[in-house]
Amino acid sequence: MALRTADDYLDSIRKRSLRVFYRGERMDSVVDHPIAWPAANCVAEVYRAALAPETASQLAVDSPLVGEPVNVSNILWRSRDDLIARIKWERLLGRMTGRGALRSPGLDAINALAVITHRCDRERGTAYHERLLAFVARIQREDLAVSGAMTDVRGDRSRRPATQADPDLFLRVVSRERGGVVLRGAKAHQTSAVHCHEHVVLPMTCGPDEGAWAIACAVPSDAPGITHVYARQPSDSRRAEGSPLDAGLPAFGGCESLMIFDDVFVPDHHVFLCGEAEYTQELVRLFGSFHRFCYGGCKVGIADVVIGAASLIATANGVRDRSAVEAKLTEMVQLNETMYACGLAAALESAPTEAGTWIPDIALANVTKLNVTRFPFEIARLAADIAGGAMLTLPSQADLEHPEIGPAVRKYMAGHPDVPTAERMALFRLLEFLTHGAGAVYFLHESLHGAGAPEAMRILLRREVPLAPFEAAARHLMAR
Ligand SMILES: Cc1cc2nc3c(=O)[nH]c(=O)nc-3n(C[C@H](O)[C@H](O)[C@H](O)COP(=O)(O)OP(=O)(O)OC[C@H]3O[C@@H](n4cnc5c(N)ncnc54)[C@H](O)[C@@H]3O)c2cc1C
């Protein structure tokens, strides 16, 4: 099968019996529920793009593992070119959907595990790497959507797994049974988990006495004992109102869930680390850095849409040719291309690993994400400046179309005569969605916290880029 159609993907998710709660009720279909549809359709778009003639060359590549073309979301990186290509296709999908690739946490998880399982096998005589490769071959062959589940709920942030008031606040192995392990706990903020076939579960950093929490494995999304609590997002209920104009971007979106493991059995052949706590810190470093790296593409693609919408609004407002507007748009482009350049640089400086895979430059990956924690906020501020107040004070679609008040709304919401009023209003709503509505979860909040809060990057940078060589350079010049 190797490349599924979007319809086949959506049907395969419809057939799964998942336990999902939304606003205190069971969500009957994570595909057809109006709140969930845009996120399901966004994952489907990654499938569509891999088969569409105009994008297939970027989204599908030959896999040496299975000997046929597979989706780039499931590959192990085999070259510098794979990593450069990743930044480009992430940007493409961000631009196509206003959200992004959605299968990326799973991609980062399998690539981080490829390095760690190989190292663990060599040093400890375990047999994890072959298991991982068998899993990767299966997800490639069946074109499965895979989530990357690392973030534990973590209770008191000052406490480690073993010293929490409740040991389940970090996902852990509660028992080892013949042929597998049993997991209990919860992972927070799980992107697209309800729309995935498999979850790749990763541990956070564990101390030497915290082997029970050092678990990495793959779990099918419909495994008995898994429950999702589907997150609310700003303006999400607009999607259920049947007013596409008010929704801003009705076609696409994202979703996160609180994923609860209530004694979930995982067979041994899906376990990739179990108790080897000494490898968890490096696993976190790699997974976190790989995911930070990809923001140099996906957030850039969303920013492309924000910049485009701001430019079109300036046209609709009749001020597109003014130098002050041009300066703001130019600044937005500069900030955006800086994020992109850093992502590309991390790919250009990539290096091979002992596992035969390639990884981006870790320092530059973290600088990429540090830029991303700030620049989208500035781009959003400049877009709001250009848009003016109407972006957040606009009448509704029902008022626009109302027989009594509609003509007045159309008359008074008019801008430049060449731009229809409804189009001007749709532009405001799109920008509102991306910077203040459900889209802001991804353009702004995920830019800040996704793949770790900014401090995680600073801590890593302090380790990755020692200042001693810079001090030596200063001393050297002083002595001349
Ligand atoms: C939209 C979105 C999608 C996401 N998708 C995924 C996903 O698919 N998979 C996944 O595994 N994770 C995902 N995440 C989780 C993401 O990695 C975390 O949000 C991030 O690591 C921050 O953790 P937190 O949210 O628990 O915040 P916290 O860790 O509570 O951070 C809040 C603040 O407290 C500070 N802080 C925390 N601990 C300490 C401490 N000990 N000392 C001093 N300061 C501290 C932080 O620096 C930060 O400033 C997603 C997050 C978002 C927002």
C-alpha cells in the first residue's frame, strides 16, 4: 500500500474505536464531529499532498527499508538532503493548511529512537534497534499516521518522577508481564493523537533510580485502556455553527488531547527502551531538538499565510501602496525568512550518526526554535497593526446575510471598491483565526511552548555552545 489516499486514511480512522471525551460527552467520530473535522482533514492533507502531482516530489520518497515510495512523515533521515527537504516540505504544508504537517512529532520520535536504540544495543546488549526498524518498516508500508508522545503531565514541576505526590504523574511501567509491560499515567498536549494509528511513547529525563518511568514504546491508538480528553481551543465552537465566514479557516486546524493510559498492555516487540534511565536525557535532547528544528519550516509556512492576509487586507483597506505599510510587510518577511534561514542552516550543518541516520545541528536547531518563540508574535503584532480594529470587532456572517440588517453591514463594512465586502470580511476572519482564534494555538502558543518552553532551549544552548573558545579568541586579540 505504501501511499494511502486521503479518503482511505480518513476511513481507517473512522473504523477505529477510540475513547474520546469532549465537553463532558463521548465524541462519536473524531473524523466527522464538526469540532474535530478540520484537524482530521489537515492530517488527510498530508496524505493528499504525497499523491498530488504538484507536491508528490516533496512529500513522497523512496525508502530503502521497504523498497517503495513512502510518506516523508515516516522516514529515517539518510542524508543532509533529507533534512534540507524537511524544512522545505514543512513550510509547504504550513502554507497549504495554515496549521502544518501534524505527523511531525512521530517523525521526530522514530528518528530520536533510531539513534538511542542503536547506542543502547551496542553498550548494553539489548535488541531494541531491530524492533524499531521493524516498526518503522510497518508504518512505512501501511502509511500509518504516528504521534510522538513525550510530555508527561508532571504535577509539581519542581519534582522528579519518583518524588511526585502521585507516581502516575509521569507515565510509568506498573508491571512487567509475560510478553510485555503495563503502562499507567498520562501524556499532555498530544498533537493529532486522536487522528493517528500509532503513538510512539517516549520518556522524559529520568534519574538512575527512576527506571520504571524510562519507557519508550509504540502503542496502537485503539489499544484498550487509552482515553483522550479533547482540548478546547479559542473560537472552536464557531466550527459547529455552520458559518464558514465566522470560523475563519473552516477547512483545516489542529487538535491536542490529554491522553490517559489506564493499565495499557504493550507487547515486548513494541518496546524500544525499558528501564535504561541513563539514555533518557539524550533521548529528550534529540527528540526536543529535532522538533524545534522543524519549526523553521512549519511556523514559517503559517507566517506566509499571515503575511499574505495582511497584505491583502491592506489592499482591501486601500493602503497597500503606502510606504508605512510596505515597511511593516517587509519587516514581517525579514523576520520570517530569518526563522527559515536558521532551520535551513541546522539542516546544512547536519551530521551522520553511528546508527546510519542523519541529524540536524543541535545548537542551530535550538536557535531556530528560540527565534520561533519570538518572531511569530512580532509578525502577528505587525499584521494586527495593518489590519486595524475590524479584525476583532467584525459583524457575523448571519448579520451580513440577514435580509434586514445585511445591506447596511455590506455598505458600512466596505473598503476599497475593487474588493467585495464579503472578501474583506473573510480576510479579517482568517487573520483573526490565525492570530487570536484556534489557529493562534499553533502560530503563537505552540511556537512558544511546543517542543519545550524557551528555557529548555537556553539550557541546551549553554551546553552546546561553550564560551571558552570565544574567550580565547578575545584573549588572543588582546595579546596582539
Ligand atoms: C500546541 C501544543 C502542541 C504540543 N504537542 C505535543 C506533542 O505532540 N507531543 C508532546 O509530547 N508534547 C507536545 N506539546 C507539549 C510541549 O512540549 C510542552 O508544552 C512544553 O514542553 C512545556 O511544558 P508544559 O506545557 O508542561 O509547561 P511547563 O513545563 O509547566 O512550563 C511553564 C513555565 O514553567 C517553567 N518551568 C517548568 N519547570 C520548571 C522548573 N523546574 N524550574 C523553573 N521553571 C520551570 C518553564 O520554563 C515555563 O516558563 C505540545 C504543546 C503545545 C502547546
